[in-house]
Amino acid sequence: MKHKIYILAAFFVLASAQAKAQAYLSSSNELIKRILPKQHQFFLTESIAAENGLDVFEIESKKNTIVLRGSSGVAIASAFYYYLTEYAHCQVTWNGVNLKLPQNLPEVKNKIRKNTPYEYRYYLNYCTFNYSMSWWDWTRWEKEIDWMALHGINMPLAITGEEYTWYLLYKEMGFSDNDLKDFFTGPAYFSWFWMGNIDGWGGPLPLDWMKSHFELQKKILARQRSLGMKPVLPAFTGHVPAAFKKKFPKAKLKATNWTNGFADTYILDSEDPMFAEIGKKFLQKQTELLGTDHLYSADTFNENEPPSADPEFLGKLSARVYDGMSQADPKAVWVMQGWLFYSDRKFWKEPQTEALLKAVPNDKMILLDLATEIEPVWKRTSGFYGKPWIWNMLHNFGGNTNLFGRMDVIANAPAEALNHPQSGKMKGIGLTMEGIEQNPVLYELMMANVWQAKPIDLNTWLPNFVLNRYGKNNPNAQKAWEILRKTVYNVPAYKYIRDGAESIIQARPTFDSLTRWAKTTLNYREAELLPAWDELIKAAPTCGNSDGFQYDVVDVTRQVMANYALPLQRRFVAAYEKKDMATFQTESQKFLQLIDDMDRLLATRKDFMLGPWVSQARAWGNNDAEKALYEMNAKDLITLWGDAKSPLNEYACRQWSGLLSDFYKPRWVLFFEQATQAMQQGKALDMKQFNQKVSAWEWSWVNRRKDYPLNTIGNPVSIAIQMHKKYRSLMQKVHQ
């Protein structure tokens, strides 16, 4: 009898594996068809077994067919992209796509086989879901999931629509809609809501939004799982509605404050019996609605210090958080963002960090070293004290617009960590940027690490990247990228250089050259970037039809113009200090003209336009009130990040056409008017009074109804060339 049971069990396991493999093949074929609708028939997909539990792919030519084999849908998609980049010299990025394959597909003369040393290839940060993804529909998500698969991602964070699961659970617990109306934030602020930082801001959230995004989440998860990805779903961290204390007066609650101008939020103490009970109920409800891959994200103290630094307290707290997960799912694995160990290292010393981590079994927790390229926390935690961990590139904060990155670090450090004798259980690599759709070279480079265990040779990789991007092997383009590598992308692994510089244009108008969020300090000298601009302009006749080139020539032109704003600002400041009215007016007009010219340049690419962002937000509304709410959320996030008194203004600033002309420029116009008036009256500009006036104007702008252009205007290459003719010699003089 036992023998028959074993045979039956083996049969079911085999049948399940075959069904899964068939699903991977089907999903991979559909992906290839979406990417190459006219040439997909030249690719054949086959399934192969994983090697030591890790993904593997193969590529070979058979007659006129390219055979792609893989151990998962992601592995097959990676094989496909490897062929596209290494043989057909194509590229798929957020900011430029080249899919001009040769008429006869290049032959793979010798079979290629690639193994990944990384079990996990993680993707996304809570913040990405708002700084970039707030208004995405299924069409945009489908493209992104394809991008994930092509780049080897198999472990994406998946929190879209989480609010609906919580809504259903709280309703079952007896909470009314009125109890919850001040709990859920508006759609642009979910990331900080889920991390327990804020309640209610940008709301009240319509129920229609919750339902529509729950349906969207089901599509996202189905597609990700069909390719073999294992999505990381949310878990309970203790954050509860303010109405909780009225509903459960005996509950042990702690008020906490994020210190960024928002009201207190409430955290249910993990010692309270309801903590584990709610954690269990939430995961049960979520699993019932969405299924599970047993990976759960929970961040207990995101930019909020615990009430005690006692290691015993922290260990017990950690154990209780995991207990809430394991009661609902005995296979639960806690995936923790390690941001707290970087952002609050004064609190999280070795005893505190070790206590928090060691309270959970090693095989039940995975740590995300969230900004490893800035500061590798694994080095000061003995590889996270025995826990599996993932090496991540954070790179971008706030979805800001700048050329910036650590190219040499990204090419070398992941493999160095993997092979380091003290790195512990490094099990993966990943991308944890706050915002995407910028600096595509950094993301292509980072994910090139997936299929190798040794450092990347940039002297070989970068020229190939440029060839794939532009479809032409142009010497000027190659020279431009060598200069970019040595300037904007030559940032060391040094913790105090966190992210790229913005432009003084984006700062709330000021006589200072340094501001809190719109930082102006570059990691290179302005003049050093100009030759890269020259070389791209020279490459334009050959490469100008390339989508990637058009983006890059606008991006580099934008950067040198953004840099040029600071010396212009210093000139009108100097004139103001000398009480030289004529020079002040002349220089301030040059500054305003620069803003106009940047706006005109950026209007040539949808990547740099405000219109789509606002339009996509409004599209989710079912009536005028909802559309207005979503428009306010969209405009507020990238400007004030709160109300008129928000200390986070400009944190998520963007260099976008429409934003430059309709937000940044009017602020500077008001500043120049007020400064001129003060000079005429023989007194200093009252900056306190001005800031009150301009913040009131900003708040009015955030809440104003306005449509912005949705279609590009002008040719990106032609206008970049015009800007080069107008500004190049002026920049050389001023930067020298």
C-alpha cells in the first residue's frame, strides 16, 4: 500500500512539474511575441531542469531557428535577451528601445549555456510604487513584467492593491467606512502608508480605486507567476487606524511620528495578543484572495526608532512579527528591507541589529542590503549574522532627474561580495531604486551580473552597450560614453555621496547655492562633461534616428543646461549683493530664458513631460471629484510632498517639460519681482515673507485644475543641436 502511495505521490509531483514547465513555455512564447511581433516565429522555446536549484539557460541555432531553453520562464526570457543583446545587437530599456534585427537572424555557432549563481534576483522598493508607478495601468505593468523577465528578475515586490485586502479585513473586524476614511492615504502616498509613516494624506481614498487596483494586482501576480517569478507580498507590521484605540480601548498602542510634518500614526505593540492575531488574519485573507509564494515583506521601523534599544526587547519584537506570519503560513519567509541599518546606524549598532535578526530562524528571513553600492551593510554585520541576503543597487532617490551612478562599483562589487570569504549567505542581487525610467545604462549593467559570478569588464561591456543602443558603432558615440563613464558615472562607493545633484532651478528660489533637497553639488567638474555633449552632437548624423540616442542626447543636453543654471544664479546673486539693478535684471532674464530653453528641449521626449503623469492620474477617476483628487496627488508628490508647510518640498523634484514652465519658472519670476522691488526700496528681500508667499502659491498650484501637453513637440536631435550652438561656448567660459 505504501509503495502505491509513493508512486502516486511521485506521479503527482512529476505531473505538477510538467504543467509548470508548460506554463513557463507558453508564457515565454507570449513574451517573445510581444517583443518581436513580426519575427517571433524564428524562436523555439524548450524547458530544461534547474542546476542545483538555480536557473540555467541555453541558446543554439537549428537551421533557421534560434532555440531558447530555460529552467523557468524568466530563464527563457533571459536567454532571449542574451541573444538580442549579444548576437542581434538590440536593446530594451525604459528610455530607448532598439529592436531592429538583421533580416537574417545571426547564427549561434556554438551552443551557449549560462548558469546564475544567484537564487534570488530582487526588484523594487516600496517607494518605486509611487515615485514611478502610481498611475500605471495593466498595459504599462505588462511592459514592466516583460522587462523584469528579460533582465532575469524572479523576486519582485508586489504590493499593488494591498489597501483592498486591509479594507476587507477591517470591515470584518467591525470598522466602519467612517473609521477608515482618515486611515488610507491618497494613491501617490501608499508607500509611506504601508511603512507606517503617514495616515490619510492625499485622501480620502475612493473604494473604486481599491477595487480596481485589487483586480490589477491579480493580473500582475498571474503574469509574474506564469514566468516563474515568486512575488513578495506584504505582511502586518503593527500599523493600525487611529480608530483602533476607540474600537479596542484595551489594545496596547504606541503613537509614533515620522517628523516630516505629518500627524502621528499608531503602532500596535507586538506584545499585544491582537498583533499576532491580526497578522495571521491578514495573511489568511491575502492568501485566500491572491495565493502565496511564502515570501512576505515587513519593515517594522522604517525611519522610526523603536521605543527601546534593549537587545532583548528587539529580539522578542522580531520573533513576534515572524510568529504572526508563521501562524498563517508555516512556510513563511520574512523579507526585510535593510534600510533602517543604513538610515539610522546610530541606533542600530551591532547588539541591536544582531538581536533583531537572530530571533528569527536563518531559513525564515531574507535581508535586503538596500543600498549596497553606497554602503555595504553586510560588511559590518558579518554578512547579516547568518541570514540569506541580497546585494542591491538603490541608486535613485525620489525619482529625481540626473545623470549619476557608480558604474565601476556596479561592475565589480556584486561578484566581489559573492566570492568574499566573510560575505555569509549572499543569495542574490537586485534593484531597489526609489524611482525608475532614468539612467538606463546603470540598470542594464547591474542586471548583466545575473548570469556570471565574476566582475564585468567595462572595457568590453560599455562599447557593446552603446552599439546595442544606437544600432551603429560610431566612434564619437563611443567616445562620449567613455567621458560619461569617467564623469557622471564615476562615483565611488562612499556613503556621503548618496545620490545625484539636481539643478538650482528646482530649488525654492533662494540666494543660496545649497538647498536641502534640490542639491547642486556634483561629483565632477561641470566643464568635464561638456566634451561628452560635443561627441554626441558629432554622432547625431549617424545615430540620430535611434530611439536610445534621441533620449541620450536630450538627457546629456538637459544635464549640462541644468548645471549651467548655478553659475547664472551666482551672477544675479552677486549683482543683487552689489545693488546693481541693471546687471541683476539682465542676469535674471538669462536664467529665465535657460528655463524656457530647457522646457522646449524636454518637450521633445515623453520621458521628460509632466502631461502624461497628470493625465494618467486623472484617467483613474470615475468622476470630477476623483479626477481632481488624483491630479492633486500627482502634482503634490513631485513638488511639495505634503501641504504648504511641508519640509519635504522638492524631495521628488523632476526636470520635466511643463513642470519647468508652469511651476519652477513662475516661482523664480515671483522671486525676481520681489527682489527688484526690495532693491528699489533700498532694503533686503524678506526671505521669510517670500517663502510664505511662494509656498501658498505652490499649494494653490498643486490644487489647480490644468491640462498639460501629452504629445511631444519638435525633433529631439535638432533642438539638442540648437542648444549646443547657443550655450556651448558660454558654458565653457563660465565653467573655466
